Amino acid sequence: MEGDLMEHNGVWTWEFTDPGLVPEVSIVICAHGKSEITLGCLQALNESLKMNLARAEVILVDDASPDDTVALTQGIRGLKLVALAVNVGFLRAANAGLAAASGKHVLFLNNDTEPIGCWLDPLLETLERRPNALVVGSKLVYPDGTLQEAGGIIFNDASGWNYGRGLDPFDPRVSFERQVDYVSGASLLARGDFLRQRGGFDERYAPAYYEDTDLCFAAREAGGEVWYQPSSIVVHYEGQSNGTDETSGIKAFQPINREKFYERWSKTLVGQRGPESASVSSARQRSLHGRILVIENQVPTPDRDSGSVRLTAVLKAMLDLGFAITFLPANGWRSEPYTRRLERLGIEVLGVTDEWWEHISEMAQEISHVWIARPEVAQKYLARARSMLPKAMIIYDTVDLHFLRLERESASTSDPGLRKAALHQQIQELDLMDLADASVVVSPHELDMLSDRTSARIALVPNIHQVLDREISLEGRRGIIFVGSFRHTPNVDAVVWFVREVLPLVVSKIPDVRMTIIGPDPTDSVLSLESENVRVTGWVVETEPHYEEARLAVAPLRFGAGVKGKVGEALTFGVPMVMTPIASEGMHLLHGQHALIAEDPAEFAKNVVALLHDDELWHKLSLAGRLLIGERFSVEVTREMVGNVLNLGKSDRVTTWA
């Protein structure tokens, strides 16, 4: 919201654009004396509001200041000034500001703060994105740039702790959204209807201290949540308003109100951790069922590979089930924008692995599960996780059976070296399954195959897809699409085989047919396929617009393992498919019912031509594919599967689809 705070001959003016619009938020600032501090806050606030989109009104409550605060501020246009005749203390002054507020939500901001940049929009966006959130707080930073507070902790004796004090403000431990015990009233946004229904801060804590903590506990009592938002940064000149000495002045009410708080919330405090220092890393985040340490090769890149799509969905399922998550990328890269996307979900993302084991050890009592994905990662870290976290359940996620993929590639290429590598890989993967408490595969085919090779407990968690609730039209669709990452050898082989062996047969029937090949890191052999009939796009930001234009998708894989993300994605978008048996096996697709399946070039081409011409067949397969996704691969179905894995006992039986 734009405006200017200007001084001319001792008169301050503050003009806002769109003054008639109903504000999204009322910002309440309370002051008692020290006018220079308050004016500094107003100036910083004005500059920051120019960088935020939210419509805000600013309310200054002057709590009977003994100085010239009223005189200096009463001429500021666009500023609501509430001048109290009698000094009532911070809490009652804040409630007076609430009474004057017309905004949908209310934000309390200390007068000894300086909001930085785009600090307000992330707070409001959190309320919109998280319907259960009733209170959201900022990251507080000292003037020297060190961290003051990243969410607060309340221990079972009602004492508190400002988590993160002294850290770098951008340390991974304080860079992710999380539910917390409380957020400081120095910058606290509350949902308006909740705050007004409650009548503001509880006046038993007048004149000040513990009123913000009480509000946060009341939010949870009402069924809501309290969130820390790291993207909202506010500099706090701690102690400038009330000092730091707990034996004198307003600050003396801090220990008094701690006792009042303990009495009010004694039953709830029983469930809080004790004030031992070892509890801090675990107590910084509230969760229902403990923490899961997820170790994968890299931060997932769901716009680049199907494995990342699945992993991201698994992480979301864990969050939905009430777990906190710490993600450790084995390659040590906190790559963007992908890291921020996980942090926005509420996931802690660490960096270089060797630097974070002490932090992980500090959370040992909280970590209930370790989810390690891919054999090369498990080979390196499974034993260490077992030693450091002996009480945690270790789950090995195969992603797909690497040895099966190598076996098929060796058969396709007649390469004896690949056959030897496949045997070595099989031994390694089966050993990892024996070492883990449970292992996860992505397809029923792999589940059945492993029953003859290992006695380890194996569970099924396939790819996960969001079912689209909309009509799928055939109008305007034309051509063929292939989607896949070309860092994955089977995809390179597939498109080269299709373009060289199958597409010429299709072109002989439909000369103007067009094929689009989409995927990151296309090799020279893929790029060389460009022609009048073939376009290679490389990576695209979104695949959905391309699926919406395509008549059909192909998955001509000749070797591989697991469930193919490209298959599930196409079926989710209602695009019928022609594929090989290798591409179909992970999803139990039936020829003519869910898709068209062939491996001979002539038969594959015949099926492509049929789908390009036959509208009735197109509609039949489009509908059947979407129904199959909903029945077997929806978020709800696979969330239940993830929950079953996490809840496995030592002797639980593992089942597949009914």
C-alpha cells in the first residue's frame, strides 16, 4: 500500500492511496513516551508497506504519553490515533486498538520495531493458505543482524525460550514454516473473528507480559493453530520500550504473570517438555506424532522427474498424518526454488550432510521414523541412522528396483557388463531390505517378485496423482506427446526407438502427424530426432498445457522398473496412451480397457493411428484412465498407504491393492 510519511515545519503528514477501501489488516501500535522510537517505527512501517500488496490501516494507541507523542502524530493523515487520557499499560492499550480496528485481521506491532521489506503479505497469506491458523508470527532480528527469535517455546513450568537466538537469520533450522507454542507480540497477526470473539488479550495479565503466550494457547484450545512465518522479518530493538530488568518497572510483571499463566494453563502445561536444554530442538515445533527424518539424494524437483513428484506427494502425506519432517539431501544442495517450496510446506531442509548429524542427534528422542530413499543413499546412511537413532523405525524406499531395470537393459542390449552389474545391484538391494525394518516398492509387480527373493517386510506406496475434477474435451487436440527426463536412460532409448521404428509407420498413414518430445536434459541422440514431424522442447515449466493440446501420449519403454510417472500423469490429464508392457506393468493396466499396449513396432503404430482417428475409443480410454487414477493413485488412497507403512509393527502383514 503506497504512502509517504513527511515532516514539514514540525508537522507530520501521511497520505495513503485508496483510503476508502476496507483494510485487510489493522496494524495496532501502542506507545507510552519515547516518541522518537515510535516515529522511527512509523517511518519504517511506511517504507515497508510500499513493498506489500495488502491493504492496511495503521492505528497508534498513545497510552497517556508524558512526552510529545500525541502532538507529533495527531497530524499524520491516514493514521488512526487513539489517545488515552490515563495510562492503562500495554495490554489494555492493545485492546483499545482492537476496538478501533476495522480490518479483517489484526496485527500487533511493537513501537520498537522496524518491519523489513515484504513482511506483511507472507503473514496474511499464511492465514489464507492455512485455514486452521489463528495466529501467525514474524521472524525477529536484532539490529546487528543476528536472530532474536524464530517462534517461542513454553516448557512445563511455564518458562519460555526464544528459539534460534543468536543464529544466522537464514540458518536452515529457522527457515521453514512450523507450528509453535507461541509467537511474540512484537509482531503478531491474529485472525480477526477469533480475536474479536475472545475480546482481545486476557486482562488478567495487565499491564503486560504473557498476554501473547496466553492468546496462542487459547488459539489451540479453540481448535486452531499457531504458525511461525520465516518470510516475515522484523527488526526488534528489544528492551527499548520496557527495559530488561525483571525487578523493576513494567518488566517486573513478567515473573508475576508467569505464575498467573501457569495457574491458568496448568493442565495443558503437563503435556509440554521440560526446560532441559536438550529439549529445545524438539520443542521448537509442535506435531502430533513425532518427526520423520527423510534422507534422499537431492531436494525433490517435481517439475523435472516423476520420482520427485512421488516423493513430494509422500512428504505431503506425512504432514497430513501429523508428522514433522526433517529432510536431509545426500548431495548437500539446498537448491532453489525447490528448497523454499518444501520449507513453505513446513519441512526443515538441511544442507551438507556431515554438518547436520549433531542437530539430528539432538532430536533423537523425537525422531520416530527414518525414510531413506534409493540404494546408493541407503548404502551410505542406513547404518549411521540405525546407530544414532536406535529407537526409530528405518524404512527403505527403493523408488524402483534398480537391479530389475539393469536386468532388462542388459537383455535389451545384450551387454554382459550390465548383466553383471544387475547381479551386484540385486545383492546390494536385498541386503538393504534385510537391514531396514520395512521396505517400500512402487508397484504390485515388484512386490510379488520380491516375495520369492527375500523374507523382508515389503510395503506398497505407488506414485501419487491429484484427480482432476473437470470435464476433458477432445476439441482442438492433435498430435502425439512424450514426457520424461532424459537423465533416465530408458527414456532416451524409448523415444529414439519410437521415432525411428514406429513413427515412420504412423506417418505413412497420417503424413501430417506431429509429435512433441518434452523433458529436461535431452541428449544429442534425442535432439537429433527433430524433423518436420518431431519437435523437441526440452524442459518446460508446466506440462499440463501440452497435455491439453495432445490427442494421445506414448510410453514406448523397452526396459525399466517401477511405476512410470509419465503414464500416471497422462492418465490424470485424461490423455489416452499407447505403451509397451514394460510401461504398463506397474499400474496393472489392461489393453483395450485402460490403454492400448503393444511392443512390436507395427502393432504399436496401428494403435497410435487408431487413437488418432477413433473418437469413441478416445473418450472410452480417457474416462477409464481417470477412473483408475482415482481408485488406485489418488492422494487419499496413497496417504492411507503411507500411513500403513509408518504404523507397521514388528509382525504386521503387508498387503497390496484389494
